[in-house]
Amino acid sequence: MIARALKVSLIVGTVLNLINSGDALLAGRLPEHAWKIPLTYLVPFLVSWWSSRAERRSRGSVG
């Protein structure tokens, strides 16, 4: 469950960071709001993990 959430987070977070801050990152500098970069990975991780957890609970296997 966590491994899957990490994979989703890496893929989705990277795509979102490239969309939002790609020009600055590819130019070798941090964007103005660099503190948002970790959040861009954290949000898809939490969504994936939470949805997997909710699905397991709905099927009766708590995890």
C-alpha cells in the first residue's frame, strides 16, 4: 500500500512540479515558493494511500 502510494507520488509529483516550476528547476534555480515542492509530492502520496486504505476497509480487511 505504501509502496504504491510512493510510486504514484513520484510520478504525479514530478509531473506537477515540472508544470508548476519546471522552468526554474531546469534553469538550475529554486522557484520563488520552493517550500511548495515537497507538498507537490506529499498530496498525491496521501491521496493514493488514503484511497487504498479506504478501499481495504470497505472490503473488510483493515490495514
